Amino acid sequence: MTMAMPSSAYASVRGSFRRQPVGWLCALLCLLGAALIVADFSPIIRVFPGAALLAFVLLLITVGIGVTVLQRVRPFRAAPRGWVWSGVLWGATAATGCAIVANTGLTGIWFKTGGIEFGSEWAAALTAPLNEEVLKLCGVLLIALGARQLVRGPLDGFFLGAFTGLGFQVVENWTYAMNSVLAGGGVAGGTDVMQSFATRVVLTGLGSHWAMTGVAGAGIGFLLAHDARPPRRRVVPAVLCLLTAMAMHWFFDAPLLGSVGGTIGKVAVNFVVAAGFYLVLRHRSRRRARAFLRSPRTPLSVDLLTRGSRRRALQRVPPALRPAAEARASAYLNVVEEHAANSTGTGPGSDPRHGQAY
């Protein structure tokens, strides 16, 4: 860890994102989504401010815990905060606000074409997978294009999708809490909020939007991967990931297995699917990183592979030199993550001379 530090792709993410038109587009759509949410729920907030505040506090706690857990299980290191919160913000505002409008329109179509009984049973299952998954994925794609160097493959896409889905999930939970307060007449607003929180976070949270959009986001990672795969090999897995996410959403909302046990079963299925995607992608990523670090073509240390090994290696460095060593290790991880995401050996950073330059 004594080699010259490369220029870090992470150092310029925030500035480059602001300079790019896609960043402005994301910001405008997030403002639009937030305005739509406020317009729809401001009357309830005015009448029941205490319940709205309680639901908002629970929202903040949920998103804080969710981001922390996802950052911790992400291989190699946590993602840049700006990148993470861009996904959360899109899901919480642009996707949720636009979904309120889109869902209302499409739900009305199902009621008109299929009748009241059909609409009451199947409208949610036929509406949400189409509108919500596409709206969330639009944000994943825009953010990935705006910070292109940070979505190297499907694992990066999975986490960007999971953060985006988490943002959508917590604000949707807030809207459900507000609707439950309204349905109860505000007589026991705090109780209604806590009951909604228990149902949508404790009972179903593990198999909700973060899992669905994580799977769909992996498809964006396939599509924008830093390798030389032909278009057909990119588009097909991207479409399959989106269809899988839609199927997960349909199963979650379908009027099947309506008991508490059935609901837990649905949550378990979605969680297992998302966890399966994560574990497979993580295993492949770490295998490629380990092979790169152990190959004779790189002078980088295998200590870079895990958080624990980096921490132990850093403890062996004199305290006065640790900040510089930590900065170098962070820069070297850019190279490692590039190789970990590259499935063809022909993408950026795959030239052995790239490693030797450090």
C-alpha cells in the first residue's frame, strides 16, 4: 500500500452529477413527485398533524435502519452517500408521487372493465406491478446514467434498486398510515399509525419494495455493465430481472393466501428471491475480486478484499500514516470493484497494466 494513489471516481460523483442534465431531470421529477404527495395528503396532515408527525418519525427510523443494513451487507465497502440517498429520494418522491396518479387512473380502468368485484380483488395486483416497478426503475436508470462509473455490473444495480425501493417503501408506508387514520376518523390516530407500522414494516417489510426493486435494479446493472458483452446478452437479463420484480409484486398484492400465515409466506418468497439474487451476485463478485488480487498481474494486496482484513492491515500502519494509507486503500478499491464487476475481462480496468500503474 505504498504506491501512488489513482484519481478516485468517487471524489467527483457529487459535482459531476450536478453538472449533468440527467441530474437536473432527476431533481425536477423528485420535486414534482413531492408536490403530488403534498397535494394529495395535505388535508389529512392539517386535520391530524400529530398522527402525521408520528408516522413521519417512524418513516425516518425505518429508512435509517434500512440504509444502514444495506450499506453493511454491500460487498467490499459502503456505497457513496450521495449515490445512496439519490436512490432513496427518487423512490420517496418521484416514484411515489407519480404512482399515486398512475395507480388511480389504471385502477379505475380495471373497475370499469371488470366490474366492482373484480376491481376490488385484483386491481392492486394488476396495477402496482406495472406502474410502480416501472416508475422506480426509471429512477434507477437515470441515477445509474448520471453516475455511470458507480454502476459497474448487476450487483451495483441491485443495491441502487434496493435503496430506491426502500425510499418508495417508507413513504408508501406513511401514506397507508395516514389513510388508516382517516378511515378510523382520527379517534385513535396514534394507535392506527402504530398498527399500520406493525403490519407494513414488521410483518411485510422484509419482502416489500426494496426486494422487488433490488431485483429489477440488477437488470440495470446487466444493461450498463462495464464489459464488452453484446447488446443481446445485456437486454435479455435486464428484461428478465424486471419481469421477475413484477411477478414478485403481483404475488405480493394478489388476493391469494389471505391469512396472516399466507402473508408471511408471500413475504418469505420475495425475501428469498431477493436474497438469492444478492448471494449469487455477491459470490461471483468476490470470486472475481479474489482471483484478481491473487493473480501475478496486480501488485495490490489481498487485504483489500474484506472490511476486516483492511482494518487489520491498517492497524499495522503507524498511527501518523494511517489517514494516507486509508485514502490509498479507498482508491485501490476502485480498481478491485471494477474487476469484481467485470464478467468478460474486457471492461475498464481489465488491462493488467492498469493494476501495475499503482
